[in-house]
Amino acid sequence: MKKIIFVSAIVLAGILSSCGDTNYCYEITQKSTILGVETSATTYVWGTSNELDAAIDEIEATFETMGLSKDAYSIKYKKANKSQEDCRK
């Protein structure tokens, strides 16, 4: 749980320090299989494409810290049709 909070804080810091590129709302869906149990989580990130990449890198780093191989998880994203306010809820 601490790792998820840590990742969220880093993503939020990146979003708040945004400059340049156009901001969009992105939906990030992460799936993993641990001990045969599949889990899924969806989060929304408001930011630039560079910030999206940073958020995905942080999620991957968290999975790697947990000892998961790339075969054990997947991360997909797409632009979400949400306003900035709705994206951050």
C-alpha cells in the first residue's frame, strides 16, 4: 500500500510541475497476476504525454520492486474523455 501511495505522490508531483505539452486525461489500466490471482486497477492521470510516460515508468518500477516479471503484469493507457476536474477525482 505504501508503494501505491508513493507512486501516486510522484505522479501528482509530476502533474503539478507540468510545462509545455498539452494536458489530457489518461486512463491507466494495470493488470497483474500474483500467485495465480489476477488483479486489476484503473487510475486517471491529468498531464502531458511525458508525465504519462513517467507515471507508467513508476508503476513498472513498483511491479519490478515486488519481484514481478514483465510477463506477470500489463499496463495499458488511453485518453479519457474527462475534464481536468473529473480526471483528478
